[in-house]
Amino acid sequence: DNIPHCETCGVMLSNSLTDWGSFEELRHFAENGVNLKSPDDCYCLELAMSNVWWEVHPFEATLSPSARRECERRRELLYEIALKLWNAENKGQ
């Protein structure tokens, strides 16, 4: 599960990600950083973030313990990415 591209021209296609695909994209950006000047990076990050609640959602109480841990891990990845972006923007200030 990843963001599909046209096999001929390489353009990204409109898409939504599964939970797994979202997690993998977030993990990729947490490990490799995000180029905010790259439309592709921004689009991929937006898709990945669309599957994550920033705050603990009341619905999470109904999830299994492993699913709740997964939600928390995704939030941690988002905060890690946000911190890296903030540090990159404020470098040298």
C-alpha cells in the first residue's frame, strides 16, 4: 500500500491510504524528513495525516489495546515530523 503513480509519466494519482499505508508514509517522513518545497512530499504527507487523530479521540476507548497503541504511535510520528519541520524552519534563529 503506497501512493500510486502513473506508470507512464510518473505523476501521482489521486488516492487515499489504508491505515497501514498511512503509518508507512509517516514512518518514512519521520526517518527521512520532509521537503516542504516538494509538492510530492507535501501531498504524500497530507494523505498520511488524513488518517491520524491529533488528539485522543473518544472512539479510541472502544478499540483493542493494540489498536490504541497504533493510534498513539501515529500521533508520536506526527509530532516527531512536526518537531523536525519546526527545527528546520527555525535553524539559526
